[in-house]
Amino acid sequence: MITEIITTTPDCEIVSSRIFNTKRENLYRAWSDPNHLTNWWGPKGFTNTFNEFDFRVGGKWSFIMHAPDQGNFNNECEFIKIDEPSLIAWKRHSKPLFQVVATFEEISIDKTKLVFKMLFDTAEECRKIKAFSMEKNEENFDRLEIELMKITK
């Protein structure tokens, strides 16, 4: 089932962004290639087991995030929009329920701005996650910086 990106208001969104010192194609590759994504996805200390990564609209992304000391978290997602090399969006089918929209904007030849939006149906659901997600998103971006060094070598 293919889904549209939902329209939200600011109280239903968590937005994180960072400018990376890399070409847009490299940043996009870090998000779209499971061999790279598995290395950096998740907060500090997390690891991943990817069960399925069908990178196409309507394709499934099924994985387990392994926390360093808090157990395992099953994730079931569906890609809902892909626009290479500028946008990747998916919908989570496992709780907590939300959509993710990641955009990649070329600032210059070797600088790319990532905007990472988590979109929720309600402000209440957003508030539950927002308390800790901003810090965890930054940890995720830190891990992405390290993975990008491998891509640009």
C-alpha cells in the first residue's frame, strides 16, 4: 500500500537538520545503500540487523535496532516517496507511528544540507517522542558523519 506524505502543523513535527561537508550524492548514498545505512542508523551505541531493504516506492524496510543495554526494537517501514538525490520518505508500520521525510539540499559542490522531519498524526504523539528524539537525532547525525568519511575516501 503506497501512502502520501501527510500534511502537518509544527506541533506535529520534529525537525532536525545539519550541513554535511560532502557531495549530495554521497549523503544520499549513505541513506539509500543498506551497506552504509546499517553502519550508522540509530543513536550512539545502537547496531542494526536489516531483514529486508527494498529501496523503491512501496518497498519494505524491516530491521531490528539493538540497543546497547535496553533490548531490541523491531521496525517495519514502507518507502512512500523517493526522488534521487533529493528526497527519501517512509512510513513506519511499527509503533511509534510516524512518517520520515529526509531531504538533501546541495549548498555547494562539497556541502549538503540534510533536513530530517518526523511527521505525526497528532501533537500528543509528537510530544511523546520529542522529549528525547532531538538529542538522539544528533547522535544519529554524528554517526552519519563517520560513515560519510568511508564513502568519500
